[in-house]
Amino acid sequence: MIEIKDVMKSFENKNVLNHLNVTISSGSIFGLIGPNGAGKSTLLYLLNGISKCDEGSILFDGKDVYENPDVKKDILFISDDPYYFHFATIDEMKDFYLTFYPQFNLETYQHYVDLFRLPQNKPLKDYSKGMKRQAAIILAVSSHPQYLLLDETFDGLDPVMRNFVKKLICDDVLERGASAIITSHSLRELEDICDQLALL
């Protein structure tokens, strides 16, 4: 369970999150809807322990996430602009993920790489935007995190691939009892996949 308790966060005297309180159940998909600049990405950075709350706390099963490697090892965050080493292939990024997520499932990885027909020897920088997004989702799901944080997950995906990725996320949550938090500026993108929705 994730507990967001009275969280406040400001940047240069601009209040981005103001006394935010949310409880997210384990084994669920939580959708966070809001326009650009509403604080969705800021909240994900706080949830991932990259940034620190100005006030309040964020607890994963009762443990504070900030500067806590024991909690962070169960979290995987995909930003709206997924990061890759500049000349890395998806296989090289798989080896990198294996370093931090020893539970990484190689069979799951290969199954989805083959299914999505992603070239394994081509640098990710040469992938299309949609292919980069697919690669990020494959690496994330194969890592088997307990908490999956996804920022604007469906950007760059065509409607068919968008539905396929939704099913992939749902299946992962159902099979493993994991939790996913997905942000979007569009309610329509998330209304058919989430157990809970919140407007920010």
C-alpha cells in the first residue's frame, strides 16, 4: 500500500502540490489525470524517491521512500522521456536492468521483444518514438517490480499498440499482485484500465 500524507512541494515559490492525501491499494492500477503542469510528474518523482517532499510523507508499506534503497529496489519508474544509454541496444539495456532488478525475467523479456518485433542489435536512439516506448514497457514489466510508475505511458503508441500495452500492464498486475500508477492528461486513455482515478 502507498500512503501519500499531506504532501507539499514547491519550485521557486510556486506551489505545485498542496496538502495532497492519497491512499493506493496494493495490487491495483491507479490513474492520475491532469493537464500539463498540474504536478503529475512531480508526484511520480516524489514517489520514486528522486525528490523530497517539502512537507508530508510518502510511505510504501509503512516505510518512507526518500533515501531508502530498501524501498526503492521494489519501484520502477518510466518517465515521459525514457532514458537510455546513447548507443545502447535493448539487449544492453536489459543487462543494465538485470544489475538493479535481480528478479528480471528473461523469458518474459524475450517473449515481448519477439512479439513486438523490436530489433535487438539496433541502437535504441534509432528506434521510432513508439518503439522506444515499447522497449521501456518491456524492460519495466520484465523487471517484475512491486510498484510500477508510468508517466504518460501511451504517448507515441498507435491505438492497437496502446490497447496491447494496457493488456500487458493489467496482466502483470493481476498475475503478480503488483501495483501500477499511470499518469495522463486524458481521462479516455485511462478510464478502461484503472481501479481508481484521481484528478490533479
